Amino acid sequence: MSTTVAVPLWLAILVAVLASFALLDRLLVPSARWFLRSRANKVLDEVGSRLKIQIRPFQQSSRRALIDRLVYDDKVQQAARQFASAQRIPGEVAMQIVESYAREIVPAFNAYFYFRIGYWLGKTISRALYRVRIGYTDDAGLAAVPENATVVFVMNHRSNMDYIIASYLAAEKAALSYAVGEWARVWGLQQLIRSMGAYFVRRNSRDDLYRRVLERYIAMATEAGVTQAVYPEGGLSRDGRMREPKFGVLDYMLRGFATD
């Protein structure tokens, strides 16, 4: 015995679209990730010999692994428990908030995007807009940096082009990681910025839980030797002069610092 089941056209189309997405996720996305990972590894082999400061294992870890490491960090867990108690919410809800913060902050560094696409864009745009000249580089100083040390580049902030120019000029020496504000959280742009190793921050956030998650990520990356670029002014200089410094990010970097 058989019966005919009538399905609305819109439902059939919806099912077909969902099936297509499922097929894409199962078959094509893993292949694309493998392709990008293999290209990134080739680039790492090529640039590794000339970089003064090597790419750290922390930067090569998957984004999912870094998010999990941050979420289950002891200090983050403690902050989540305190937040749940203060807000009188279940611990599971607090952990969901922590994970959303971690996903917002953590980058997805890809050497191919940084040293191929990012470098080409930075070079092309910088030279099209400016007369780029390097007055001095301390090659001997960079070469003498111990392998277990973390280099921090401190610069003033005159325009949003600073991120592009700094990454371009430093690409022969190191891969920079820096904080980027909410202005860059636009679909497409934020994915590119994350692949360049930058992490997102909320300026002037008063959320204690968010600040603890951000603090722990910065401290973990610094302890792992990731080369950092910092604009201590915390924002753009409207007249080119130095503004009053904000030491939040530098303070986070030093939270885990030990002299022995």
C-alpha cells in the first residue's frame, strides 16, 4: 500500500538548500581547510629561514584549540564562577558567555594569508599612498633576542593605516599580533584580520568577565612568545601628536611576566 505525500514547494526548496549546505560542510569545507593548511605550511618553510623572530607553536594552533584553552583556563573559570554567583545565573550560562567572548577575541593566524595576501596588500596600498622609507633597523638586536623571549613593538597611532604599514614593514622580521577595535568587525574584513593574527577588543568595556577573558588571552599569547604590536594611546591621534597612554594591554602582557 502506498500513499502520496504532498510537500509545499517552499519546504522542498528549504530541504534542498539545507542538504546542499550539509554536503558542502562534509565534503568541500574540510578539503578547503586542508588546502589552506598545506599552503600555510609551505609558506612557513619558505619564510622561516629569514625571519628574525620565528613563528611560535601557539600561533600555529587551531583556533578551536586556542578557544578551548582560553575557556578552560583556571583564572577564566574562576572569573566565570564569580560572575555566575554575582548575577545569580547557572554556571552553564556563564560559560556560554565566556565562550562567546573567547570566540570574539581569539584570532585564526594563517601564514599564507599573512605573508602572501596580507604582505602583497600591505605593500601595494602603502606604496600607493605613501613614500615608504625605513630609516633604521636593529638587526643585531633582533638576532640577539633569546628564543624564549617575547618582542613587543610599541608605536604611536595616527591612522587605521598603521596596522597595514606596520605589518608590511615588519614582515621580513616577524609576524605581528595586535589588538583591533570594533570598527573592523565587518563580515569579510574581520575574517581577513583574524587570519593575519590580530585579536579583537572592545574599547572601554566595563564588563569584568569580558576583561578577564581578554586579559588571559593576551597573557597566554605573550607567555607563548607571540610577537606583539601595541598602540598605547588606545585610539587614533587626531593631530599626529602623542596622546595620553593607556596601559591596559601592556598591563595584561605583564601579568604573567617572571624575571626568572
